[in-house]
Amino acid sequence: MDLPGAERNRRIGPYALLGRGRAVGGSELFAARTAEGLLVTVTVVGPGLAATPGCRDRLRAAVDAARRLSGDFLVPVVDADADAPVPWVASRFTSGLPLRHAVDRHGALAEPALRVLAYGLGRALAVLHGAGTVHGEVDPDSVLLTMDGPRIGVLGMAGATASPAPSPTDDMFDLGSTVLFAASGGEQDTVALPASLREIIDGCLYREPSDRPTAEQFVDYLEHQGLPAPEGAWLPPAMTADMAAAAASVSSARAAQEPVPPQPVRAPGTGVSRRNLMLSLAGGVAVLGGGAVALAFTGDSAPPPESRAGGPGTTARPTHPSGVRTTSAPSPSPSSADGPEPVVLAGPDAVKAWSRTGKRAPTCLEASDDVVMVVTDKATSFMGAVSGDSAFDALNATDDFGANSTRHPTAYADGVFYLLCDTPGQSGLLAAFDAADGKVKWAVQLAASDPGGAKIVSNYGRQYLAASGGTVYVCGVVREYDGKFSVHDPTTGYIRAFDATTGKKQWQVEGTDINNVLVPPSGSRLLAASAIPSKQPGRVQMIDAARKGARGWKVPLRYPSYYFTTGWPLTSYADGHFLFAGGKGDTLSVVDAATGTEKWHQRFEAKNGDRVSMGAPFSSLDGATVYVPVGSELVALATADGTLRWIATLDGAGETGGANLFKASLRLGGRQAQCSADTVFATDTAKTLWAIDAATGRAKWKYSDPSQPDVGFLWTVGGDRVFIASHLTMTAITADGR
């Protein structure tokens, strides 16, 4: 963001800015220091927003109101200038981690931490709403996790400047979405909510604003439960370690953790009634694993029945393996009951081909047959795939945020590595590196924002990078600076296409019908999913790259679907076909990539009749086989007609004590399953990487690093090897594990 009037962008008002800022909504946050050495957080209003009529007047009034407010979970305002060339607000510096960063890096929060998060946000909003103000920006980017509980600013920029202003019910919807994000690791799936929070969070997500609880009712409901607050640290050690590191980077580390403010306990019979906070979820609760899947062919293209016997929402996530077998599900056509028996995965520990220790933890990896590109927050280096030795000179290209469930900044195609990166002198670059010598082929600076006359009107986030057919694609979400705000607005996504040889921009498309985007390894047809607000039906559609992003055929999705993780495709491509979840997430739909005509579809059920939700499908390198993760099972089907080839199943428990599940079945995005020519690689919730024989479904080997990060290790496949990054250590294992 350009800061007019700032000295080389290092000062704003009387404050010296420290390091890079981070975006929250249409604004940017910086750690800053006063002349006396005191730390503050400075929020700089986006220039597009600042230019909207009445913005400065609204901000001035909001600052005046905010100065009079305080609370245990609120960060107070200490200074502001609504009349500066770019308006800014300074708040008391608070050491902590943004919720999105913490969840992306370390995974979902456990129930005790979720309750602290929900209670703290509810308390904060109760103070604001009681004073007649609205925050407007409660989301994973604005919520800060600190040693002694969550924090939000007493002044949210959207609530302070938007016209029309958001309402308290919008804040409550945002609170529910934020807690759901923390519970599910980024996937907006209410199944992930613990029983103690499910009713009240579901209530926050009611479609009708008038049906949502108030902040006071929300707090009252939690206090009425009378559950104890966690003792000692409320967050896992890895998160608190990250907090200490973040604090140290601005010379403000705290030596001890303070207790979380206690939650009052209400006597039975007092407080808000549960009756109006109950939510009966349309479509039922999706069961993610444990039960053995039953594969049922359906001869027509009709969607699955609305519900099963027993009604929706009556099942719970299994807590132990089910004893896998296949059974037939009701179908007008023959089922797969006579197919192969499931194979329980069991195999020897892998033998490492090599292991190397570096000075910086990798943030993302990409590999060819011969070279591994290792990106850190300080440099990009290249390692020989066979030896692990340095292959080329390191480059000063960096990536601080790395690959996670919503972001993938690397790609490889036709002998070239591609990276979304920064350098010491420039930020927001798309760079191409020759895999033969590690030299830069080209680099272009991506416009982070598009101008609208004399002002910036929109910001382009960069979530997903892919390369195919001589074209490089950058995909992400567009944030408008028009002063308008609504939690019900669909997301606007975009696709930018660049020539893979020169880096020259070829075309760009955007719209609310583009959210996550699948770029196949060959061909000119892409698949985009619509970004309809939560609980609404959507669609998938073809984007024709040969016609500069022209929209092609569309396939409607009758039921609400989960294609809303911006950037990451939860769809797949195999041998001229697109594959995606249809029905209520329990049906694999396979359509012709050129016409959108359905070839076949297959519905999955648990052996006990519960409805399941499949994860992201993926295909073999030759496209002949498609793999579908469903809870504890990985199902291999022939792409041509859906014939069942094998089912591999996990045994034992995951890290948290529930059934061990394939991570790819959790619909979180990211590289949780990949293939080499003859091996399927997949991780599970016990933090184990499995190498599975693509022909038989039997385990070749398994690999687990007891010291790996809480969120798990990074990994990628190149040729017949898998490469694993765990903290500072890089490890290679061949497909045969020897």
C-alpha cells in the first residue's frame, strides 16, 4: 500500500513503522514505535476507502466513541488522524498471532481453546454493541490470539467507515464464521464444532439476521453451561512459541502467561433460553469417516435422496475404526458389493534416501524429477533430487507465508519452476526459474491493486499458482474498496494468465462465479467453482483458456457445496474428464471436460447407512484411475466407467484420539495426496505419510517424524521420490522406500 506523506513508507504520523504490514479488510496494519520507544499498532485506511464520501467524518466519530470503550478482550485506541493524507488509527500494541496464521500453521483449535475464543469474542462484541457501535471486521485476519485470550480492536475499520454501516447481527454472523474457521482448520463445516458450541454457533449462522443471538445472549449462553475455563496455557505450546517469536521480533516478548479472564458460572435456570438458539441444519450433518463406504452405481443422473431413514443430523463422528467391508446401497443398478475386499494399510517404516539440515525452515516446496526447489523466508535454493546436495546457487526470492490449506505459491511444468515471491527490493513477484540451471528466466511484478481513475478501487490477493500448456495462472480473490460491506456478499475471484515463455500477461477474468480454480496438467479448459454464500446451492463451470477465459458450460449443484476455499481446487481432472462432488457432497460426478455432459456418477455411503462426505478427488498421472478419499478409506476407481479397483483403509486412531482419517478426506485443500507413476502418497490424521501401491492398494511403506511441527510436515513428489520438510530438516524417500 502506498502511504502518501510517509518518509519512504517508514513513518506514518509520529510513528516509525517496523517491518511489513498485514492486510485486514481494506486496511493495512503495522507495528510501529513512538519517539519514546513505546510500541503501538497503526491501522492505515486504504486510499480507495478513504476517498469515499463521508468516510473521514464517520471515522472521526467512530474514534471519538472508541476512546470511551474498554474491555478484557478489546484493544484500545490511543491516537488517530482522520484528516491525514491517508487516515490512520493507532492502538495499543498487543503481542500475539492472527488467528488465520495460527490455524494455517498449526491446525484447528481444540475444544477448550475454542470456548475461550468464542467467549472472548462474545464479551468484546457485547461491550461494543452495548455502546451502540459495531465492529464490522471480526474475521480470522483481525482476531489476535494472545497469551491471555483473544483480542479484537475496539474499532473495526469496516464498522467505522462503511456506508451503510454493518449491523450487530452482521458481527454475530462473523463471530460464528470465525469460531467455525478455528474449529475446522479453515473448512466451513459445522461438523467440526464441539457439542458445547454447536448450537450457539449454528445460531449465529442463521440466514435471517433477526434469528441470530445477540452478543449478550451469546455470552449468557456460554456462562450458563458452567464449564470450567482451561487451566494454565489456553493454546498449544507450538502456538505460544510462535507468539514469543513474534514478540521478540519487535522487542516486546512477554516472559510469563497470564491467566485467561475467568468465565462466570450461572446457576441452573437462569440466563437465555436454549429454545430460540437451536438450529436444525438443512441437509443433515456430514459424517467424515470411520464407517466403511458402500459404493452404489446409479444408472441415471438424478441427485441422491433428500435424506435417509432416521432423519438428518442424528449421527456423530465415529471414534474408532469401523471394520471395513463393502455393502450394497439402494440403487436401480447393480452395486459393487461383490468387488474387492478393503485392504487395511500396514507396512514397514521407510528408509530415507538422504536427509539434510538447513538454517531456515522451508515455507514451500516444488520438485521435478531431478531438482527440489526449497523456498524459505530468506532465500530460494535448489537441491539435487538424488543426492540432496546443492544443485545451483541460491536466489534472493522469498516467501514468508508459504503453502497451506488456502494458499499454494509454487508450480512446475515443462522444465521450469514458478514462484509467487518477494525480493529485498520488490514484493508481489511472479518468477520463473530454469530447472536445468536455477537461473531466472523472467520475473514480473503483479499488480496488487487495480486503479480506478485517481484512486485504487480493488485489491487482488494471490492464493493459487498453476502452470499448464505454455500458460501460467495466478488465481485469487478480489477485495473491493467501495465502502460497502455485507457478510452475505459472494466472493469475487479472478484468473490471470501469463505466457510461460516470456511472463507477458495474456488475459484476465473475474467474477462471483469464479472462486477456487482447477488447472489441469494438459488442455486449455479450466474448471471454476462459484462462490455462493454459505448454505446456498452453487455450480461449477468450464473456463476456456483458448478463448481468453470465456465462460463455457455450467453444471448446477442442487445442494450447498464446499467449493469455497479460495484458490485451492476441491475438484479434479483425469483423462479428459472433470470430477467433483455432487449431491450433498456424497456423490462423485464425472463429466466430459469439453461439453459438461455427465459420464457417470457414484454415491458413497457408510455401512451403517450414515451419509458421508467425500474429500477432494485426485487422479493417477496417466489419468486412468481416480482416487476418492472418504474418511478412513481411499477408494480407487477406473476413470472410464467408475469400476471399483480397490479400497485401502486406515486402522487405529488419529492424533486427537478419534478415528484415523485421510487428511485429503477433510476437504481442507492443500497437498494431502499426490501420485508418482506407480505409487499413491497420502497423509493421515495420525501424521503419517503412506506410500500405497497404485495397482493393489497395499502399503509399500509408512513414514512419520515424531518431532514434526504440530500442523504436520510439508511434502511434495518429484519423479519417483517424495521430499519432506520438517522444521529445518529435508528428507527424501524413494517410491519403493528402500
